[in-house]
Amino acid sequence: MNYYPQCPQPEHVIGLDSHTDAVGLTILLQVSEVEGLQIRKSGEWIPVKPLPDSFVIVTNGIYRSTEHRASVNLMKDRLSMATFYSPNLDSEMGPAPSLVTPETPAQYRRIRVAEFFKGYFSRELAGKSYIDVMKIQNGGGEDN
Ligand SMILES: O=C(O)CCC(=O)C(=O)O
Ligand SMILES: [Fe+2]
């Protein structure tokens, strides 16, 4: 649950700094129907207008996780509720074996989910997708 109190100087404040979610799927309800969520597209911040009775869905993996942030509002409080679909902490994460072929070698290494989230939650929100820490630099398999 994210609560953004009404703010007399919204131009000097950010509600939630730029980030990408580190999960498989995010479903977000903009509860109070006050504008605030923004996504970055071609370097520009685009507001995602709240629609009554609707959810915003953010995917990861083949559909790259969208960089987004939330602003605060001059006149009104804002409330959003995010639910995250993510893997079991005791498991590993990496490219789905069915997607790794000699023609399309693994581009990400496998790591323990707990290790991934430890790094994710201890970093600064800096826009860049955290999944890039798993990227295999030189290609050619998981040993590189
Ligand atoms: O409040 C919002 O609209 C965004 C919340 C969000 O990005 C998050 O909880 O990860
Ligand atoms: Fe988010």
C-alpha cells in the first residue's frame, strides 16, 4: 500500500523515485483515482491516468519492466495498492530453459531468489532495471 499525502509544493517533491519492479508481474490499483503514476517512454515522463474500476499491469521478462515513479498532488492525498507476483525466496531465478537454445544462449545468469531481492532492496532507486545485475556480459553461456 502506498500513501502519498497532499503536498503544498509538489514540484519540489517526489512520491516514489524512479524504479522498475523486480517481480514477474505487478498489478496496481490506483485507489483514490488521483493522478500520480508516471512511466518513462523515450526519455519523457508520461502520466498514467487512473480509470475507474481498472488495474495497471506491469510485466517483466520478455516484456521489459517499465521504468516508473509516482508524484505527489498539490490538493489531494493519493493511495495506490500494488500486488506483486514473484518467485519463492528459496528457489533460483534465471532464463526459462525452454528459451535457451544454441541460437539464443542465456543472457542472464541463474541466482538464488533471496540473493536477488537482498540486492534489490539494498540499492538506491536509480531508474535502471535491477535485472541487469544478472546479465551475462560476453554472451556464450552461463560460465562467462
Ligand atoms: O503508487 C504508484 O502509482 C506506484 C507504486 C509503485 O510503483 C510500487 O509500489 O512499486
Ligand atoms: Fe513500482
